[in-house]
Amino acid sequence: MNAVGLPGYQEDNAASAPADWVVLKIGEMTEVSAGGTPATGNESYWFPPEVPWMSSGEVHKRRIYTTEKKISALGLTNSAAKVFPKKSVVMALAGQGKTRGCVAVLEAEVATNQSLAAIYPSKAFDTDFLFQNLDWRYKELRSLSSGEGGRGGLNLSIIKSIPIELPPLPEQQKIASILTAMDDKLDVIARQIEVTQTLKQGLMQTLFSRGVGTQDADGRWVPHAEFKDSELGEIPAAWDIVEIQSIAEVIRGASPRPQGDPRYYGGDVPRLMGADVTRDGKWVTPQIDFLTQEGARRSRPCPKGTLTIICSGDVGIPSFLAVDACIHDGFLALININEGSANKNYLYHVISSLRQRLDASATHGGVFTNLTTTILKEFKLPLPSISEQEKIAAVLDAVDDKLTIAEKRHQHFQTLKRGLMQKLLTGQWRVNVDASAAGT
């Protein structure tokens, strides 16, 4: 990342922190304390709900103004829970997934459970600077955890021993303001994405039950006037309910055995994986796994544009292949689609909207969920005229395009912020501080 064009920065090529920065451990600067949980069997500790009480999962909010739960004043008095001051930085000591090591800033006085530690505010540092510093070091913090593997946890001693490189306070404040402004931008884009996703859900519910109508002699769309009951709910009278096998052939992917055999794996033929779908969304370019030519012959090669559906694990997620690729036995695909009666984009959207039904139709054995070829063949969809399918797909494609643009912007600003953190929090770039601020 280049400093040119970014006002207020100057390059510092020193290999370590600038000379006017100091390194202090958190425990040398302030108090660190954990919370607690009142006895859940004592109703008087929870009612009336009076004191905001935070659990570790809420740390992902990053700024804590309110909490999902409250405890009573009696519960606070008779437990290890304590109220932490506003502008404390809280860190998750434990928690599922990516919770442990995450941080947030208290924007109100809040009590916490024992899975959170609070770093009290201090005149030695700017709270928002400390938050940004620890947020940037998330992976490092997780590596400090005690215990083995994913069961490890942080503790107060570990947190107190974390060293922080501290510029002069005015510079801390300026750095924090720059990074907070980036967070604000990211929050705006995230809200735009959330609003657009909600809009899409509402549109799908309407379009797959009310449709857009029929076209008159002038090509204008006239809303449907007649509706009928169906096994999928009320739909326009002119629509049909069809099984997928009546409009397309359903095939299942295949995997060469044994897994990892160099005769079949490690070549240059891409093979679709579930993680590719969750990363790319609608149009997927496999980037994780590759087969040899012999491996591809033992798998299921599919051409670019094939509509695939995850059939094991997170079943029912559809996507299109953006390139020629193989699919393994965790995927089904629709091929030889009857283009005279079914639009491929429409099928993508209607399958997306019916994903919960697909999951309910799948077989659930132990920890695995499996959508069989037979289940998908017999799965029923609402089918309008081909022209109405194209119109419905076009409306939803436009929303998807808007989502894609917003998601790419969000990713861009995330990358930009990470670059700024690397430069600003190590002193590689120095910020200009007003003389009046520096003298305070």
C-alpha cells in the first residue's frame, strides 16, 4: 500500500516502533477483570431485568450499547458479575467458532459473564486505539490461548501480559479516528447489504407466490387476477407445479477413490468444493481442489454454466460453474434442461427460495444431511410461462448484481483497513497531529 494520496501520513522506514513510542503490558497500564453469571435457577437473580448483562457471543457487535439479556440488582450482588465502566475494552476468553480473542468497546456501563474480561479505561491509552490494536492482533491473541487445540482459552494473566506499542496519546487518538472512520464506512456498507438481502427475501416470497403477471398486446405486464391453492401454497391459476425430473436430468457427482491418490489428485482439472460455493456465491470458480486427467475421468466433468446443488451438509445451495469443472459426490447437477419450458436462472432463484424445503426433504442420519438424486428428481417447483420465468429471474438478477457490488465494496474497504492497520499501528506511517493536540 502506498502512502501517496493519503493526507496526513509520512513514511517511517524504521524496522521497529518509532523512538517516541513506548511498549507497555496491558497489566502495567490498567486493571483487568472478568465477569460472572448469577445462578440460573434463582428467578430473583434475573427478574426484574435491571442490569445490562453481556455474554461472549455479543462481542461480535464490536460496539456495545445494549445487551440481549439483563440480570436483577440482586443477581449482580449475589454473583461474580460486576458492572464495568463505559469505554472498557472487553475480550472474549472463550466461545464457539471465532469468538475467543475478539474484542469490543463498551459504550455503556455493562456487566458481563465469566467468558469476558474487561480492560478498564485509563489515561495511559486511548480506548479506541487499544481496541483497534487488539482487533488487528486477533490471530495472535488466539495463539496465546492456554489449553490444547480448539478447547484452549484466554485468561486474565495472559491478557495482562499482552504488550502494546503506544505512540503519544494525541497520535493514538488520530490513528483511532482514522480506523474508526473506516469501521463506520464498513458498517454503512454492511447495513446496505443487509437491507438488500431483506429486500430480496421479500421479493422472492412475492414473486414465487404472486408472480409478475401476463403480458398484454403492447408487452406491458398485467398482474394475475386468478389464483389457486397448491401443495406449495397459493399461486397464480396459470402456473403449474412440476417435478424437477420433468424439466431436467438430475445427476450426482463422483469422487475417485482412494482419496488423495496421486494418480487422481493434484492435477490441473478443477473440482468443485462446498467452500468454493460459500466463497463465490452464484457463479463459482473452483480454486481449492484439482484432479488429474485420470481423476477427472473417474469424477463427473461438467461444462461451464452447469447448475449445481450441494447435496451433503449444507444441502440445497445452488450455484453455476463459471468454468468447466468436475463435481464430487457432495453435489447434484441439473443437465439437459428443457429450455422451452424452464429458464436456468429462474431455476436457480426458485431453488434458492425453497432451500428450507429441500433440507426438510433430505435424509438426516447422524451428523450428516443428504439430498439424494431421487429426492431432487421428485422435488416440486412452481413453473410459470417461460416469459414470466425470464422476467422473475431478471428482477432477482438485478438485486443479486446490487448485492455483488456492495459485497465487493465491503471486501475492498476491509482490505484497505487491514493495510492501514499494518502501517499505522506499527509506526511505519506516522500521522500529523495538530500542535494544539500534541501539547495537551
